[in-house]
Amino acid sequence: MNVLSIQSHVAYGHVGNASAVFPMQRLGVEVWPIHTVQFSNHTGYGSWKGRVFDGMAIEELLDGIADRGVLSRCDGVLSGYMGSSDIGTAILSAVARVRTLNPDALYCCDPVIGDVGRGIFVRPGIPEFMREQAIPAADIITPNQFELDFLSGVTTETLASVKEAIAAVHLLGPRVVLSTSILVQETPEDSVDLVAGEGGRFWRVRTPRLSLSVNGAGDAIAALFFVHYARTRSAAKALEEASASVFGLLKRTEEAGSREILTIAAQEEFVTPTYRFPAEEI
């Protein structure tokens, strides 16, 4: 399996491609990473060095890959943080080029827009681009609860409203939706839910809620869910596998007291997760 992964990258730590690429490689996937930004570290530290690339840079790198004659062997495109709308346009162009050569290729969009407590944190124009262009082009999307609410126009306070929101997003185009970090009335205080929808059916995985705050977990679960879905064509199975791996990764990170997720030290969690959680149809 070959995946073109177009998202941000950091030299130190694990967010964006630095969080998504290695887990996919550990699962035996050949990954072709293109970075939308390259920073010294994630912006949560308050200061960083580096730069945001433009759409032309993304197109140039894709042209170079195409010159190798391999785009027809690309099984899927994964995108995350875009940085600017012209980068988004370049990503959708990449998706179109891949699909022209391989109509079976999947596009998974992690619609990075914002988060609960922080609100929208991307540049102006990106949220609208996501909702109006990227989401309709995607086969799979992986929004957190804040992003699910934004994209659907539904305020999710109950499990029923989460299902309503996912159904509304399905109408925009994606056939598979994974929503992460779900906290609603039915969620116990010591737990967190993940909910996936496909074909009018919904599944929930509930895991213990950990006491840590790290960046990059969303990038990892999007990548893992994408790979497992591409291989099984089952949202329920992909949900079980991805949630197990990410919980194990975060549990190891919490135990170590690390500010960065232990992507390398906990790499066995991607292949043989320590903890398993059933996907319950809801």
C-alpha cells in the first residue's frame, strides 16, 4: 500500500507528518510525505522556527513524484493541517491527479480547524475551504468534536446529536466519518468516546480518559484509521484498531510524563496494541 501524506511537519516532536508517517510505515505502508509547513517544533511551545510553504511548492513536489511514473500506484492521499487555502487547492489537485490514474484511490481528510476550548485556530478562509471544497472531495474525514459541530452545523451534546451531526456531514460527500474526543451527556466523566459512521450505521468505542495534554494524537489516529479502513473497508474494524493503538500510545506517554507523544518508544502499540476496546453499534 502506498500513501501520499500531505500535512505539516516538525523537526522536534511528533505532530503532522512527524506523527502520521511512522505509524503507517510500522504497519507496512510505503509513505510519500509532502510537508505543508516545516517547523522546529509544534506551536504549543509558544515559539518556533521555520516556514509555511505555498501551493506552488506542493505542486512542484507532486510533479517530481509524477515524473517517476508512480502516481498510478498511489492507493490513497492523507491530508492534515493545510496552512493556507492555496495549499488546500494544491492538495485537492493532487487528489484529482491520483484518482485520474487510480480511480480506486481513497482520500482521507483530517479537517484541522480548531478544538474545544481553543476555538478556530487556523488562518481565515481555511474553515470555509474545508467545508465547501475539501470535505466534499473526501472519502473519509476525521474531525474532532469541535470540527464535527462546525462542519455539520449541529451542536453535539448527546449521542443522538453526534449521530445527527455525522449524518449531516455524510450529505456533504464523505462516506466514512470518524469523530474523535467526543464528550457528551452519556459519556462518563472518566471516559472519552470515538464515534464512526458509514452507510447509515454508527459505532462507538469508549476508552478511559487520560490526564495528559499532548499534540499529535489526532494526526496519528487519522493515519491509523485510514490505513485500517483501506485494508478492511470496515469503519467498525478500523475504529477498533486505531483507537487501541492510540490509547496505548497515549497511556505510555502519560506514564512517562512526556510532553511529546512517544511515537518511537511505543511503536509496538501500532502493531500489537496492549489494550483493546470493542466497537459497539449505536
